[in-house]
Amino acid sequence: MLGALVSKLTGVKLPRSLKPADATLRFVKPAELRLDLVLQGGRRRWVLVELQRGVDPAKRRRWPLAASLLFSQTGALGDVIVITARRAVARWAERVACVRTRLGTELQLRPVVLHLDADASKALLDERHPELALFAAWAMQHRHGPGARAVVERAFELTERLPRALRRAQQRAILSVLSERMLELLREASMNPDKIPETPAARKLRLFLEAQGRKKGRAEGEAKGRAEGEAKGRAEGRQDALLTLLRARGLSPSQDDEARIRACADAAKLDRWIAQAATATTVREALGTRIQSARARPRT
């Protein structure tokens, strides 16, 4: 009967395979989501933050589910904020969670997308907020030209304005979010300063790179051994930067937290933790959090 009604009024035929089922919907297994950052204020205010480097089809389900869980728990709608440095990813994020059936049912979640393009990067290089320089450098992760290098140099220059305890941690964090190609260009410039005019910012960057090179240099072994050693060194550098940044911001990681950080060799995950640590209020927020739906009680 329903099929005939829908077909008559809409012209769309429902699948013949549809059969009556139990109308009481239950969560048999709890759903678990791991997001980059969850912020909550009181019982009714919340914000979800995702640092999105590329397209991830699974977010079509995860973002609406995460927002629905918090909406159900708090009774209030919060914001879903997606931060990306790529224009194509920004366009994808705006519409990935908008789906529609042939009959016309729509499910939509349109997040707030912050595209860190060239203009946004310049705005983030703010003398009044030097901590934002980390995000300006993060936006250069896929760029390698003179403009991108200038942004990185300016980010280092602004980092000098931070309190001493935070300064070195942010310097190391900036290096950890840059691509290997950009790092190689910076190393070449530091070894051949005649290639570009050495501004005060460039000089600070050169000295820092030289210091890092002396500390972490691994020139022994075969090519494979060097590659493995450098990968381990980069991971250790990210781990040190993360721990220093957490402690400098007054967030004291426990022994378990430190063990978890030291055990992580995933560069992308360490980069995400470093970016989260710049604004997190707890170590748990910095290292990610879990949202777990409670089992729905059967209706009586």
C-alpha cells in the first residue's frame, strides 16, 4: 500500500525487497568516533574540529554521526569546523555530508570550512598573536615556492616574540609540519645563503636549522640505514616538540601520556597532535578524544 501511495504521488517506486521490521531502533554496539579535537563548554556548548589534509570518504558518515551524538547528548547544535590548506579539500568538505535519496529524503551537515589559503596565511602572521604563526606555516605544507618560504621565515620571526618556554617548541613544531621538499629547500638556502638575501628572519631560520642539523645529523651507514635513521630522528623531533609544547602551556602529560607519545612514529598523527596542542586545554584534548554513544534503552 505504501509503495502504491508513493508511486502515485511522486512517480518513484520503492524497492520490492522492503518488508516490515521492528520499529524499535536499538544501538546493539556502541559507536565510537575519534576526531581531531572536541571542545565543550558547559552542558550545551560544543565544537568539533578536524584538520583535513586530504579527501576522506568515511567523513560522509562520521561527521553527521558525531554531530548527531553530541546533539542528542546536549540537546543543542554545536559547530563542526574543518581546517584545510587545500582548495579542493575545502570544496569537498562543504558538501561531502550532504546526501539525498531518489525519493527526496535529504541528510545534510554543512561544516564551517576554514581554508588556509595565501590570504589567510598572511592574516595569521599577526604580531599580536605570534602563536598563530604555527597555522600559517601548516598552510604551507603543500607549497614550495618563494612565497611559501617567505611565510615560513616570517612565522619563525614572529615565533621569536613568544615567551622563551614556548619559543623553541613552536620552532620545532613549525619544522615538523613542513613537507620534506620545503625542508630541503630551507636546508639548501641555509648552506648557500648567497642564493637569497638573508633577512633577519632568514638568518634566525638558518641558525636554527644548523643547530638542528648538528644535533640530529646522521651521516653514517648505507642509504637505507640513513633513511631509517632520519625517519626515526624526525619522529623523535616531533615527539620532543609535542612534549615541550604541552609542558610550556602548563599541560602536564602523565607517564602514560608520554609513553603513548614516544611510542608513536606516525608523522601525520604527531603533526595533528602538535597542532591540537597549540589550542588544547588538556592533554586529552591535545592527543585526541573519543565520543561514545550510550546504548539506547528499549522502549517500554
